[in-house]
Amino acid sequence: MMSEHPISKYPVPELADLPEDIRNIMLAVQEKAGFIPNVFLTMAHRPDEFRAFFAYHDALMLRESGLSKAEREMIVVATSGANRCLYCAVAHGAVLRIYAKNPHIADQIAIQHPKADITERQKAMLDFAVKLARTPEAMAEADHQELRGHGFSEEDIWDIGAITALFALSNRMAHLIDMRPNNEFYLMGRVPPTKNN
Amino acid sequence: MMSEHPISKYPVPELADLPEDIRNIMLAVQEKAGFIPNVFLTMAHRPDEFRAFFAYHDALMLRESGLSKAEREMIVVATSGANRCLYCAVAHGAVLRIYAKNPHIADQIAIQHPKADITERQKAMLDFAVKLARTPEAMAEADHQELRGHGFSEEDIWDIGAITALFALSNRMAHLIDMRPNNEFYLMGRVPPTKNN
Amino acid sequence: MMSEHPISKYPVPELADLPEDIRNIMLAVQEKAGFIPNVFLTMAHRPDEFRAFFAYHDALMLRESGLSKAEREMIVVATSGANRCLYCAVAHGAVLRIYAKNPHIADQIAIQHPKADITERQKAMLDFAVKLARTPEAMAEADHQELRGHGFSEEDIWDIGAITALFALSNRMAHLIDMRPNNEFYLMGRVPPTKNN
Amino acid sequence: MMSEHPISKYPVPELADLPEDIRNIMLAVQEKAGFIPNVFLTMAHRPDEFRAFFAYHDALMLRESGLSKAEREMIVVATSGANRCLYCAVAHGAVLRIYAKNPHIADQIAIQHPKADITERQKAMLDFAVKLARTPEAMAEADHQELRGHGFSEEDIWDIGAITALFALSNRMAHLIDMRPNNEFYLMGRVPPTKNN
Amino acid sequence: MMSEHPISKYPVPELADLPEDIRNIMLAVQEKAGFIPNVFLTMAHRPDEFRAFFAYHDALMLRESGLSKAEREMIVVATSGANRCLYCAVAHGAVLRIYAKNPHIADQIAIQHPKADITERQKAMLDFAVKLARTPEAMAEADHQELRGHGFSEEDIWDIGAITALFALSNRMAHLIDMRPNNEFYLMGRVPPTKNN
Amino acid sequence: MMSEHPISKYPVPELADLPEDIRNIMLAVQEKAGFIPNVFLTMAHRPDEFRAFFAYHDALMLRESGLSKAEREMIVVATSGANRCLYCAVAHGAVLRIYAKNPHIADQIAIQHPKADITERQKAMLDFAVKLARTPEAMAEADHQELRGHGFSEEDIWDIGAITALFALSNRMAHLIDMRPNNEFYLMGRVPPTKNN
């Protein structure tokens, strides 16, 4: 499961040593994905923060929303690319490819979202997210108006902003501990699941 | 409790309409502080996010740590000043003045922490935090070494980074919704308690 | 009069050793304010520069103008906040609170002027000032047009720009010599005069 | 004396209409230089500010100093180049060429001072000045130590900083009013005096 | 050969209409790669510039050098990532994966080269290249010394700098014309040619 | 031909040692200009790159174009000023003065092109060029529209962008090798030809 490179600057607990609720979360994700993403393993160094982080994540990423799941992952990939966060860009890039059923979109959004094969509405969403991610002090009412003009509701805008904010946290944790993406993520969603090429 | 200005771009729920666990948190903080800080009222618009946010906050700000509570608030004030977040700079500035028993320290740290009346060790802590807050992509092992040279443990460094990361989230939420500080915060900790409020 | 911390990297002259005109200025300000602001004491290290500086200051800050005295101090506080000048933000923040009879306005303007409790016209004035302070090379005729659209006269615009320019000088002198604000400034204008001083 | 282009966005007073002290200053500089530099004509729109500006200028640029007059002009040219101030770069570039008896030095310093034909000590002086000009908030004791290591005295450092500060003001006034350099400055000091003009 | 999206803002010539030398270059690359990379098709809009560009490219990328071919592609990927050039990051990312026989390295270098699985020497090479790419004005002799300390020869340093310079050109052409990467590049080098995983 | 200062960090070949085609180019330019510009001498260290560079240069600077030769040099001077490239700003400044028959225009454009004595159309051209030079990732269709609004054709826009791109390369080579301008350039075009040289 781990490469020869450490996946964190900090100790990574053994599954057997973890509180049961956290171990159960890990086993569930392993069951579903076939491996445990390193963010689970590395954040488990601090169980209370682990619980709060994934509660926050699920509150935003799993809720009913005017944004599709692919759109929510676009926000993660665009802002993580802007913050040059290797873990989040690679891991959520994989998830985005799968949700969007598009093998090219994650690279496009991570590198230069204005030229990605997405709608103008989605580009406006990512402009807002990247501005909030990089220069939060510059946000103004005009930025909200721009999103409303593309048909986003007030709750959609909260979702866009809150996902950006959560990954502002997540990107900084990944930079802090040198979180390394699992090798599995690099190829996920690039080739059809049953066969290749 | 509210000034004539709105405290959020979003609806602020009535206490009576809130889930009981959230209402109880609010009543407890009101009991202790004499008022409900606006971050509680405005974040309650999304109960699940409210719960995750304050769970994260308490996991970091209330835990046993090599950092004093005043030092943790210094990190919040310095990074919120760097991010020009009015709510966090004013509200946590008040808390910092009280914990540090120093009426000048919050203004000094919010405006220019390298010239504040704090120790060299604390300045190194804030240099690390502000760098992670503003240019997370630039963090390197040398930054960790610098902190170790000032006697910070690995767990202390996680605390410094994680508090910075949480307030990277919090500052962006405040910018997103135009969160307004309660008037009470501006004066708290500036005058001896017997002469004030 | 002085705290335990030095108020300048440079020698601070004794009043008795100063040229009579400079000493008289100091005694007059002490009579009025109850203490001598450190900018007078520290700049007196160079009497000719002292005289030119305060002549320039008075020419702009005391003249008849379309800008109120509070508005002129807003410019000082906003640009000094942008330049992270502790002396000017704290000392002129105090003066601004008194002129504006508003205990919150200085913190709001120093940290994030676009969200301060001021008029749209005043926000436009501060946008112009902060742009000139931080990126003078980017100023264009369109910036002047914006101010004219808010009803500022040509002479008002000169005042806005010239106050910004003078405090570009002043902020740099303060950074150069590590000028420390008097403790008195931190609380001035925050509590009604009968309960304070 | 004036080109077909306006030399300021603001009215330029006639010599006959000026206060006598200011007119005398203009006549003296015209006598010496053969023309009146536009900074005199344009700043005379506000006589009190004119007097303070030139008093400050003379206090710094004419005083006894450990810096030569050419070195003082180097500071003006380097920081005005960094601030992209056309008037100051062109006008003081001319003065620098004359003081330094070097026809290439002003272009070198305005464009890229680290590669100019000057001493390492002078490059350190200009590094300090340009840092103070562009990012005053980043100045630290280490910058002063660097200059001391090159043999600059404390008073020399004040001179370097104060000249930088004065031209931070001057550059912003020039940007504010679109001050235009006199055509005479472009060629001054580029050819031996007997073959030129 | 072309996706449904245009590959350039400019007309893309038909092979039949091209000068023979250019058509032969295209046929040769198609023979070798199985498709014609879009940079050939789009730059052919200007045959003389096409010839000069590929002559420059081959002079640097095919010459004998102290840098391996993989290292030269690392420079292209790192600087193109820094410049957010989609075409170059994706197309040269593919070439890098193939030369380095490493399916993860291109994503790592494009997003955050300091955390890539490469040697310290290679990281120093990329630090130099990215600095020259983004802030050429800041390059100093110390940057050359750093490379010499890692064993790079003077000619190696020229190669590093010149490849960076050529892709400074290339990235800007790609941004100018909205050059689109061929779909083929996204997957190249990610799976073994004969089988997958 | 060479000053006492080295003109490159790298060896400068003797004319006698150069391939005949390159020597002939040098002799031709010497015949025409009266001296060999240092870019020819320094780039000859790598003959293949020399040939590609000057082929690219001539393809853009000598072609039939909607841009005059003076306008093409304006692009070089503006972007080289923005990149603080001493060689290109000084050498191409000389060429610009001669083509434009204007002794002031190069200094104006190198320091602050928006205030130069050029047309609004030319200012728009330089805004586009400087944006592409410094922040290529920010270029958008709106920038092209702005140029079209000033009457530039699609081919004109390619010329503007491609000249900018070529000098992005050239400026980086000059920074890499510390290319020094010939002394002759500083005065060229500043005085009428009969009185100069």
C-alpha cells in the first residue's frame, strides 16, 4: 500500500492501533476504492482532527447541492492546482476524471482551468474559487454577482466558497506534512475500467 | 446582539429554530462571554458544517499542547491579519489580549508581527504560520528546521501548521459571507476588567 | 514618557538639547495631547528633516480641503495598514477614532477598508489611495475619473494623492528606524472621554 | 520651456503669479541649469507643499554625508526606476550622469542596478533602497547589518533610507499628476559639455 | 487527427499546402509518434518561424549534453507548469514519462517539482530554471554558483538556461494562439506499451 | 570593440574561429552599424543556436507586417524594460530611436510605456505585449478583442505576440550570460547623425 517513499513527515499509525470508528472508516474506503488514500492514513495521526476533517468533507461533498459531484471536484482540483498541492491535485484529479467520465479534464483544470473543456458557467465557478483560494482579501460583492449571473443560487455560492475554504485547509495540511499521493491515483479514470486502450 | 449592519450575506437563524446541540453551544458561550460571537450565529446557517468547524476548532485550540493558548491565538491573529480578515483579526485579537494579559499585542501582531513585543521564538512561529497561510507552495523542510532550532517539537509544529490551516478555512468563510465582528470585541482586553463593560 | 522598549534605532534627543523651535513644537503638542507622540521625538534626530516633515504634514492635514479631517486620517490609516506600518496605523488610528467619533472605524480601515462602516465615496477614496501607495506605477486616468464620478474635485484628488505620498515617506521612515507607537495611542478614542485618560 | 504636451494634470502657475520666495528659487535654478525643471513648475501649484518638498530635498541632498552626491542620485534613480517614475528616472538620471561623469550609469541603474558599473558597496546600498522603496514591510535588522558590513555608518543608513522615503513621496506625486520630464534632461551628461548644447 | 475543439486561434494549414521541407518534417514525426503533435500543425501557419523554432528546439534538445534527455524534458515540464501552459505541460509531460520510464514524474514536476521523486541535483536544476522562467530579472551569480556546487558544468548551465528560454518563447506562443494538446499525449507513458498494470 | 568589462559570462569566440556563415553575418552587420552588437558575439558561442536565433529574429523583424519597424522595436523595448533586461533595453532602445526618429521615446517606453508619446493604438499594443511577457497565464480572448478594437488584424496580433515571445527568450539568454550592451548604443539616435559618431 505504501511506496518506498514516506507518505508523511509524521508517524502513520497502524490500523490495529486506531480507534474503532476511524479504523472502520478506513476499512470502508478500502473496500470501495481497493486501497486506502493516504489522506486517511496520515490524518489519523490526530484522531480528533481526523474526525472533524472528514465530517467537514462529507458535509460539503456528499450533501444535496446545485453543484454536481464532478463540479465539486473541479473546485478541489482547480484550487489545489493553484496552491500547487500535489496530493490533492493528483488524488482529486482521479476522482474528477471518474465523476466526469473524462480522462483529460483534471489535467486541464489543474494546469489552466480557463482553457479546460468545461462550460462558461463552470469556468466562472472556478474563477471565483481560485480567487478566493489565492487572494481571499480581494473578494467583493461583484464576484457574487458574477456567479448569480451564471445562475448559481446563494446556496450554490456557499458551496463553492466552502469547498474552496476546506481545501485551503487541506492543501496546507498536505504541504505541512509532505503528504504523498498513492500511486494508484495517477492512472485512475484515464482508461476504461474493463480494458485498456 | 446584532448591530444595524448585517453580520452575514446569508440568513442568520433564530436560536429557537436551531438543532438543540447547536443551541446549547450558543447558550454556553453566551453564558461565558456575555454575548454570542457572530461566527456561531452565521455558521449555524449550515448545521453540519457548524458542528465540523467547531469540532475542528476545539480539537486544536483546547488540546494539551506545547503552545500556550495565547500563542495559539497569536497564530490566528497574525495569519488573519495577513489575510485581511476583519472578523478573525478583531475577535481573536480580543481573545489574545485577554490570554496574554497585554492590551497592545493584538494590534502589533495583526499589523506587523516582526515588531511585536513577543519572543524571538514566537516570531519564528509566526513567520512559519504566515508563510504557510500566504504561500503554502513555498514551504520547505528548512522552515521546519528553523522551528526545531527554536525548540519546537514535531507536535508543536503540527499545531502551528494545523491552526494556520483551520484559519485559512475560517478567513475564507468570513470573506465569503462578509462576517462582521461583534462590537464587543473591539474593546475587550484593552482596559482592566473592573473599569470596562 | 518612553516604554522599556526603544522607540527608534537612532538616538532620541533630550528636549533640552533641541533647537528652540523644535522644542516649542514638542511642548505645544504635549500640552494638547498630554504626551509627545514618538514621531516628534524620533524625527528630531535630524532637525532640518523634522522641520520639513512637519511643514509638509501641516500643509496637507491642516489646510482647508474638500476632505474632512477624519477622511484625511482614513487615508493615513488605510495606506499605513497596507504598508504594515505599526506606528502610523496605531497613532493615526487613534486620531481617526477621535475625529470620526467612532471607536471601530480605525481597526476596520487598517485591516480591510472595503468592509468598513464608511460611505461608498470614502471607499473609492481609499481604493485610490491604497493603489497609489502600493502600486504607483499602475495609476491611470481612469482612477481619477472614478473619483470625479464620486464628486471629488481636482483639488480633493491632489489632497488624496499627496497625503498618500507623504505617508509613503512617513511609513518608510518608521520602518527604517523601527519607530514604536506610544502606549497611549492604543486606547485613545475607544472609550468615552470621561471614562478614559 | 514647455513642450506641446502638458507637463502636469494640474494648472502650472505663471512665474509672475508666484510668491516671491518661490519665484526666486525658480530663477536661481534657471540661472544654473539653463531651464526650469518641471518639478519646480508643477509643484508650485501648492506653494506650502512646494516649500516643504524642497526644504526636505535640500536637507537630504545637500547635507554633509558619508554618501557622495553621485551615490545619493543613484538611490533616486534606482528607486524611481523600480517605481517606474518617468520624471524622476529621466531628470535624476541626467544629474547622476553629470555627478558621476559617466554617460552609461543612469540607464544601467534605472533598468537593472545589480549589473551596473558600480562597486559592490554601492550595489548593497541600492539593494537596501529598492527593498525599502517597494516592500517597506519586509525591512529587517539583517538589512541594516548588511549595510554595516559594507562600511556604512548609522547616519549613512539614515541617509539611504530617508532619500528613498522622500522619493517614495516624489514618485507618487509624479504619478499622481503625470509630471513630464523636460526634454533637456534626456541628453544631459551623455556627451562632453563642449560638444553638446 | 484533430479533436472537435480547434487546436489554434489561427488557421491550421493542410499538409498538402505546406512547403515540402515542412511537410517532410511532419510526415517524419507522424511516422515515429503515430500522430502529428499540434505544435507542428499550428506553428506551420508561419513557415519561416516554424523552421527557426524547430531548428532552435533541435539544437538544444538533440545535442550532446551533460543533461540527459529526461532532464531536459524535466526543465520543459517544470517551467511550463510554472507558466501554466497546457500544451507544453501535457505534451512534454508525455515525453518525459517515456524518457524517464516513470509514469508519475511529469505530474509531480508540473505541479510541485520540489516534492518530485528526483535527485537533489535535479531539484537544483529545476529551481534555477523556474526562477529564470518566472523572474529572470532576479537571476544572480549566486544561482550559477548553486548549480556549480551540484556538479553542473558551464555548458550544462547554458543548456538549462537556454531550454528555459526557448520554452519561455514556446509557452507564450501556446498562450497566444490557445494551442491545444493532442488527446494522445494525456495517456502516453502512463501504462507499459504492451500491457497495462 | 569590447569594453574593459566582460560582455558575457561565457567565452566569446574570435571572428577567425567562427564558421564562415556566422562570420559573414558579423561582417555584414559591422559594415552597416560600424560595430558588432554584443548579441552576435556572445550568441556565437553556440553556432546552431546562433543560426536559429537570428533566423527567428529576421523572420519576425524583417517580414512584411501591419506593424511598422518602429512599432516592432517598441514591443522589444517595452517587454525588455518590464523584464529589466539591460542589453535589450539599451540596444533596441537605440534602434527604436533611429526608426522612430525620436530621441525620447525609448526611455519613455522602457520606463513607463503608458505615458510615452505614442498613439492610443500603440499603447494598447504594448499593454498586450507586456501582459504576455510578464503573466502569460493571464492572457484571454478579451485581450485579443481589445487589439481588434484598435484595428489590429489577426496577423498583426500574431506579430505582437511572437515578437514578445522571441524577446522572452532573448531577455532570459541575456540575464543568463550577463550580456553587456555595447557602449555605442547608449547615445545612438539621441543626437542628429551629422553631429554624432
